[in-house]
Amino acid sequence: MERKLNIASWVLVGLLLLPLIQHATGLVHVRKLRGAVTQAEVPSLTAAGWFKGTWQDSLETAMNDRFGFRNLFIRINNQVAFTFYRKALASGVVIGKDNYMYELNYIKAYNGTDFEGDSVIRQKAGQLKELQEQLESEGKHFLVTFAAGKGSFYPEYFPDRFVMEPGRTNLEAYREWFDSLDVHYIDFNQWFLEMKDTSRYELYPRTGVHWSYYGMILTIDSLVNYLEAATDRELPEFTYFDTQESRRYRSSDRDIEDGMNIIFRVNRDKLAYPRERFVDEGVDKLRGVVIADSFYWGLHNIGFSSRIFDQGEYWFYNQQVIANHLDVPVDLDTVDRAERLEQFDVVILMATAATLPKFPFGVEELIE
């Protein structure tokens, strides 16, 4: 009996030492966590920090973020919450029926619980009309694009606690005021809804927050055709072909699932992944900027800014310039936004329903 207790004790000590050994050696490969994950910095030792006790507290926090197998333990905990309690331990994520995943703001946008009010939206729409007129007087083209939203695309999979009679929404109000004021816009959200039952391929992934890769391809094709007609200019040719279906999602199609940091893959539908081609030889490109939320990331990565436009830029929430011709992103607080905007022939705003309370991201302040 005593021998068995000794063996059990040594096994327990070994298990307790495993995280320390892993931390020191990194012997076992452990997958990194995805999404908005930060680690506390290891503090520098100072006499003041030591005697006040702040150095010890900071060191404890930093070590808690780094102990061996931490990422694995987090994934196990997240998997248990998801599998047994239908809960996502990721900020703002809601698990719907049949494992359809949402960010909460998309559900709010569909139900209208984030509605800003007609007076607020009327004022913003009027400011954008002024900006449009200003740009048109300079020979430039202005366009607002509403990206698709998962809440309006898949309301049938909402958890029961979010099922209600939808109220007036920000998107509805913007469309009405834009129609009234003749602000140029494309409603991709409505277009996707019209294609929902007829599209050959999925337009929205089950475990992602943004439109599918195939949906992005359709959006680029539509934007190129629109801009050619609106500017009366020949733009680079954009084509897509050789579409392959796969359950091996690209990261943009599983971004909610990745951010949940669970162990096992969630059930997935087949998604379409076409190959794309830009032909821009001999074309006099326009200068263009897209001021947008995260829905433009995929289009930018596919090549819309760099291949359709001449050194096109992506102003992420009107805070940061992302562009292929820049070595690093540029903080827009360090430049004159209005002056930088002057260099473009085309100005596009893009937002999805969930980010409309932040729309138009301060762009209205650029009116002279």
C-alpha cells in the first residue's frame, strides 16, 4: 500500500512539474491562440517596484500568461464550454442553432436594437451628400457600399432568446435617406439576400463573421463593373474561374471559430474557392481609396486596392492606412486626412450593418 502511495505521489509531482518543464524547454508543440490575444510584458526589476510590490504583481501576471501548456488548457476549457453548454468563451460571440456563429452586434443590427434614430441618420446622410457634391465638383466619384450582414442573412438560426419582431434598423434608414438625397450607394446586403436561395455556392460561412471567399469574388466583380460605368473609364479586367469546393476553410471563412480557440473543428459546409485573375496591362488606372470596416480586408487581400487602382489605399475605420505600396501601415492621425483624400479619383465607403452606429467613421468631418 505504501509503495502505491509513493508511486502516486511521484506521478502527481511529475504532473505538477510538466507545465514548468514545458515552459522551460518548449518540448511539445502547442498551437498558438487565435484572435485578439495579448500577453502581459515581463516587467523590469526596479528597487521601487520591488519595495512597493508592483513588480511581483506584474511578474505574476506575465508568468500566468506564459506557463507551459497554457494554450492547451485554455482550448480544453473553451471546448468544454462549447460542447456541453453551447457557450463561446470569446467576447461578443453567440452560438446559434446548428452551430451557426454570430457576433452579437449583427443580431442587434437585424433586430434594430442598435437603431440610432432617424434624426441622427438624416444628419449623417446629409453630410455625406455634401461630401459627394464636393468630390463631384472636383471630377471625382463617391460611393457608399453596404456589405452583407450575417444577422440579416441567417436570422433563422438565431438562438431563441434573440428571436423577436425586428424594429426599424440603421440600414433601412440609411437606404431611405440616401434615396431621398440621391447619395450613390450599392446595397450588397440586399443583393446577397436576393441570391440566397439561388446562388450555386454558399455566400456566408457557418463559422465566420464575414462574407465567404466566393461572396467577396462576386463583390469585386460587381464593383469593377459599377466603377467602369460610373467613371466611363476602362478598368483592369477581373475574372474568376476553376472554382473548387472544400471544407478546408481559408482563415477568413472561419474567423469566429478560430477566435473561439477550441480543439475540435466545428461541422462545416462546403465552400467555393475560385481562382481569380487581374489583367491590368495597358490600362490607365484610377487612384482609389476605400474607407471601411473589416469587411474590406478580404477584398484588399485579394487585390482590389493594388490591382484595380493605382496604389490604392484601405483606410481601416479611417484610422490607419493599409496599402501594398507602404512598408508599414500609416496612422491617419499623423497626416492631413483631407489633403490626402485629394489625391484620389474614387472614394468608397464600406460598412456592414453591425458597424453602422460608427459609420461613417468620421469621414463627414473631411467636408471643407
